[in-house]
Amino acid sequence: MWLQILEQERRNSDDLAVIKQRLDRIESRFDGVERNLDRLDSAFKEFAKNLPVIIGDALRAAWREQEA
């Protein structure tokens, strides 16, 4: 009986080690996704900040073409 309990304990330990390893990989992937989202957020904020200048430049260029 003790041997069965020890064998079950060993299998449980192996299973837990595999689960921990997979969770570590998932956590690493989520960290990468979080970094990408932070960069995207930063780029979007920069774009939103520059949008009035972009629109103004486009309108001035369109007006110059219309006058020519």
C-alpha cells in the first residue's frame, strides 16, 4: 500500500511540474503581449497627439493643389 501511495505521489509531482512549466510559458507569452500592447498604446497616443498637424498639412496641400 505504501508503495502505491509513493508512486501516486511521484506521478502527482511530475504532473504538477509539467503544469507549472506550461503556466510559466503562458505567463511569458502574456508578458510579451503586454509589452506589445504598451508599445501600441504609446504609438496610438503619439499619433493622436500629431493628428491635428497631419490634418492641417493635408488640408494645406489640398488647398495649394486646388489653387494651382
